[in-house]
Amino acid sequence: MDNIEYRVEELEMKMAFQDGTIEELNQQVIKLNEVVAIQQEQIRLLLNKLQSAEPSNMASQADETPPPHF
């Protein structure tokens, strides 16, 4: 009978440890989701800035005259 009680206690301890670990991992996932959301918003803002930026003052490759040695 003592063996069964010991095994039940061991299982209860393992389960309690696993519950704590699962909760810690869940909190980390929540934090990482918040970080990802912030980064996605920052990327969206950067893309909007890039798309709305004025074109460069440099001529395109097709508009450039070839150098004199050609």
C-alpha cells in the first residue's frame, strides 16, 4: 500500500511541476505575441514611409547617357 501512495505522490508532484511549467510557457508566449504585434506594426509603418517617400533624384539606368569611352 505504501508503494501506491508513493507513486501517487510522485505523480502529483510531477503534475504540479508540469502545471507550473505550462503556466510559465504560456506567459512567455503571451509576451512574444505582444513583441511580434509591435514589430509587425513597426514594419507596416516603415513600409508606408518607404512607399510614400519621394523618388530619388538620381536618373534611372535607362535615362543615363553612356560614359564617353563607349
